[in-house]
Amino acid sequence: MMENSIAMTILIFLGAAIIMVPLGKKLGLSSVIGYILGGILIGPFCLQLTGRDVGDIMHASELGVIMLLFLVGLELEPQKLWQIRKRILGLGLSQMLLSIAGILIVFYLAGFGLKKSFIIALCFAMSSTAIVLQTLKEKNLFRTVSGESSFSILLFQDIAVIPILALLPFISKSEKALSQAGHEKVLIQYLPEWLQPFTVIFAVLALILLGRYIFTPFLRFVSMSGLNELLTAASLFLVIGVSELMISVDLSPALGAFIAGVMLANSEFRHELESAIDPFKGLLLAVFFVSVGATINFDIIISKPFFIFSAAFIVLAVKAIVLFGIGKYYRMNNEQSFFLAFALSQVGEFAFVLVNFAASLYLIDYQANGELMAIVAITMCISPLLLIFKEKVLDKRFIRQKNEENVELGIIKQRKVIIVGFGFFGSTVGRLLKANGIRSTVLDNDPDRVALLRSNGFNVYYGDATKPALLRSAGIEEAELLVLCLDDPEKNKFLVDYAKENYPGLKIFVRAKNRLDAYEFINKDVNYIYRETLGTAVDMAVDILQENGMRKYTARRMGKRFMLIDKAMTRRLAKEKDKDMITFTLRESLEREAELLALDSISFEENHWSGDDEEEDK
Amino acid sequence: MKKTLVLFAHPYFEHSTTNVILLECYDGMDNVTFRDLYEDYPDFHIQPFRERKRIIEYDRIIFHFPIIWFGLPPLLKLWIDEVFDMRWVSENGINILSGKDALIITSVGGREANYTKEGRYETEVEELLSGLKVSLKVNDINLKKIHVIYNADNLTDEQLNVICEELSQTLKIK
């Protein structure tokens, strides 16, 4: 094995990921498998590209898991958590308890000690958030019964990691482990002895208070600067800071990150934080998975192939049976239950963390550590194959039942409308919607306005909506209507292009400054265009007509008629002038106005039968 | 089947229990264009030229509406006011409506007994529609039938089934 510089190691890791993930995708495997395969490829048993510091890299990249938990927390407003508590608790708790019991019994019977079996069961009861969420997203199953149930179970597991991480040191009675863990305690030593058991409660309370009174004003202060990279820096500072704080009081950094996430789920910075942290999380998780692959000990698999593989299959079987049973108990049909059973049967990435943590506490020895890691990796590779099997073979039998699948459970309700830009224009739109009970997600990049609107109960988030990541975290994938009310026409155009290209199903409503902008939107195939200079100007003209002695009703009708004709004309001119849209001098636009005026005098004539003046839009 | 235009006007359609079912009778009928006027003209700005151009294409017009305060829904009345042209019925005018036929399908909240000379309102439904009837007549539109659905706010599912069946028969009139 050769020694590499850090940059070289990173290069190798990323290279492996870049090559293997697209390959895995081609084969219908999830990206996690691709990463792990990449890791195996560069690991000591294949190309031997990694140095001795794989373990360190893995340790460093565990920050990715912490970020994952922070993001999970961000997804969960305290109220939402409360709403779906029964489901999470029912599905999640039964899955965890039954799986732990099943795996415990199997391993105990196989001759592992009680303590060891228990730890193994704890680790193996977890499913892979990364794999399952990825699958749900790829297959667009989030809003189905099976998708929502999977999400509930994963959520419970994510939360369950925290007490498990806290529990492991207590199971390990080894003095050595405790003293070793102890050298990282910094703050805790200043507390009197009798207070130390309460640190968990203190820390959680402190985080809740921090989240409530410090984090949001802090982010608001940073966002005032208007610099995007500063907010990204602040996000990282928050997450890493919180996890370091937790480590210093000897608590799980994941717990801290999760609570910080939940506390910020209600703030206007939620989507901005998501889009800032997400790339780091993705990158770190990728490195994490690759290093997992690189540390799989093939010597162990080769020395005990029968044991490793049979253990992997038994774990899969136990978990699948438990999940299928739970699915049935919650009155899902066979198709849904099978999906649940296959999708969640693998052992998840948290097992890597837990197994390593347990090993560092001397709860399991090095040999067992390697075996367990191998089992985890094998289950992860098999479960996507199971899903493919379900899709290709089993689904044919369930097609009849498929129609019955109803989405009545409705635990995860995405708002369907996204309003971009909440200035004077957008806020009028939003207020009328709100007055009629339509909830919308609003994005705006004026921190003062966002703070003001939030205090008035609007669901507003801070951020630059022209960044695709923010739109994604605001849920553009599930949205049905995109309402663009930005001041800057160029930004609206950019967003129209982006949305048309990536989300062709989305209905786009766009604010246009004037007729020239409208031409462009028409040629971009937008159907709902609102010229801010049209309606108000017509209203004004109608009132002036009244002042000149026209009857009010007649004046209003004339105004309406004018609007219809003008809109139809705009559409027609937009199509005609499509080619020479590039340059637009003042002179040309004047000519165009003249053209319009000429056309007006024709189409206002009574009994004008031939023209299709009012044809295109009413 | 004649080429048919259904003009449906219901200002409170979201609260409807009967008409929402009745409309299903039009499903799957050939040559029928269904127009929901309150959806087409939410701001009551009717476009007469467009309407006139369209109407030429049809052989039959079905007026389908609930009776509101003993008269037509205002938008349907306005539609007729705007689209029908007095010049068509003048001495040597050409009437584009001439020779078409029509059906009127209307619902009322009250019981049938109320709409009799001796009943509570002392007026029959047909009398309430006299303005529409005359308008059709002077335009030489042949009114084939007035189909009235009584007690429209309190119908059981079974009664509704029967009424739908009856309406389907009416729609089959040649």
C-alpha cells in the first residue's frame, strides 16, 4: 500500500464515485451501491489505491451523517412531528422492537453472547435512509401509502439512533472505554458530579433555547449582508458548531444536529439552509460510503463465506417478514406490504456508524466488526435487487389491486403553490390566496420583508429563488403551480426556462412588466401571463371615459373589450414577430404601438364578423 | 343526433346536488358541445360576435339552468340579450337562428304542487319561462320540450336515478 497526500486520497475517492455511480445507475442500482462498489474497487482488495488512513477518512466523513440528520430535522416542523406522531410511533416502534427481537433471537441461538446479540440486533434493525429515500424519490412514491409508511418508519429509526448512541456506552461496562470516551469531555468536567447525569436534558434544553432565540436572529443578521456564500458559511458553522458542542458535553453530535434542525424547521431560512447544506452532505456521504466500501474486509468474507452470506440473508428475511406483517396489520394490500418489506429490509448506513461506535467502545472485537460490516454491505446490495424483482415479477400479479391504492393517509402534505417574489405584486396575489384558505410556499430574498411577513403568519422563506437548489427544497418537484412575481423580468424569464425544462408538468403564472416581456413569455409557451401595466391602465381609462360622460356600464364594457382585444393582439404579434425579437429599438416598439392602434379601429367596429379578434383568449 | 349546443347556467353550481348529477346525462353523447356559461364568462363580459359565429353551427340549443327567484339566472338572460339581435327578426332580416330547435331543462327547489294555479306560488313553471319561450318563438326556434325537475334540493338517490333516466329520454327527442 502506498501513502497518499490528502488531496490525492480525495481525488481517488471522488474518482471512484464518479465512475461507479453512473455505472450503477445504468444497472438500476441506487447511488449508495455505486459508492460502495467504488470503494471496494479502490480498496485494499482490488486496486489498493487507498492508504492506511481510510479509517480516518471514514471518521471525518461521518460529518455527512450528522448533516443528514440536521436535514431530517429541518424537514420536521415540531407541529408536523406532532401530527404524525401516532403513525411514526406505531409503525416505527413495532418495526424496531420486532426486528430487534427477531435478530436478537437468531444471533443468540447462533451462539453469540446475549450482549453481543443485542448490540448486533440494535444495529441491524435500522434501514438505510439514503437508499430508501433515494428509491422513493426516483420512483415518485412519496405520496403513496407505502411511501408514506416507509418514511414514517425511517423517521422513527433516525430518531431511535440518538438514544441508541447514548445507550451504547452504558452497555459497555468497560472502564477503559469510559475513560477513553472521557478524554473528549471538556465542559462536563466543570459540572459538579451530581449534575452530570442530567447533561442530556441540559444540552437538549440549551439547544432548544439556542434554536429559538439565537439561531434565527443570527442567520437573519448574516443574511442582511446579502452575500450568499456568507450564509452557506453560517449554515456550516451552525451544524459543525452544534455537533462540536455536543461532543464537548459527551453527547451524540447527531442528536444535536437533529434538534438544531427541528428548531430551525420553522424559520424562514429552512429552505436556504437545506440548499446550502445539501451539497456538503451529499459529498460527505459519498465519501463516507466509498470509505465503507474500501474498508470491507474481504479476507473475512473469504474465510467465512457461509456464515457471512447466511447471516445477511437471515437478517434480510427477518426484517422483511416483520415489515410485511406490519404492513398487513396496518391494512395495506399485498403490493404495498411487499414494497415495504423489500424496500426497508436492508441494514442501513447508521449500522456502519453504530458498529464502529460499538467497536470503539470495545463492545465487539475487530474480527466481529469486519464481519458485521460485510453483512451490512451485502444486505445493502441485495435489497435494490429485491425491489427490481418485485417490480418485474410480483407487480404483474398485483395490477388488479393497484387501483385500490388510495392516498387517504395523507401524512405528508406538500403545499401545491409556490410564489416566487413577495413584493407589492406577489403579496397581493398571496393575500387573496390566503384569504381563501390556499396555502402557498413563498420565496423572497429581502430579509426584512421575510421577517415581517412571517410574524404575520405567512409561510415565507428567505433565499434566492433563481438557485435551483432552493426551488427544489421548497418542493418544486411536488408543486403544481409556480407563481413568478419577481420585479426583475430577466429573473422571471430565467425561472420560466428552468421550470419549463425541468418540470414540464408545472403550470406557470408569470408577471410581465409590459407587452415586450409578454411577447417573450408567449414565445416560451407560457399560458398565464399578467401584464402589470395593462389592467390598471385600463381601469384608469375607464374612469376617464366616465368623466367624459360615458355611462359607467358602457365604459366598463369598453374597457373589458379593449383588454380582450389587446391580449389577443399581443398573442398574435408575439407569434408574428418571433424571429426578429432579438433587437428591439425604441423606434420599432413605437411602430408596433402604431400597428396596434390601427388594428383597434378595425376591431371596435360594430358587428365585426370576420375577424377572430376575440378568439384566442376571452 | 342533431348537432347540439348545451348552454348551462348555474351561479351556485358548487352547492348543487341535483344538477351536478344531471350533467352526467350529457357524458358520452355524440355531437354535443357543453358550455358552462358561468365558467366561460366569470366577469359577465359576453362576447356576442364569437357566440353568434358559433351558434350557426348547431341545429339544437339546450338551455339548462335552475330557476332563481322565479326567473332565469342573470348570466343566461344577459347571454340572450347580447347574442340575440333584434335585426334578425325585422321584416327582411336574415335570421341565423331560424329553423333550429330547442329544449329547456330547468330545476326548481319547490314541490310540483306549489307551481300550480291553486298552489303556493299560483304560477306554473312554464309561465315563469314565458319570456324565453317568446324569444325562441319570434326567432323561429322550435321549442321541443320543457323538462322541469321539481323539489331539486331534496331528492334521494333513488329519485335522482329516476329523474336522470327521464332526462336521458328527453335528450333523445328527435
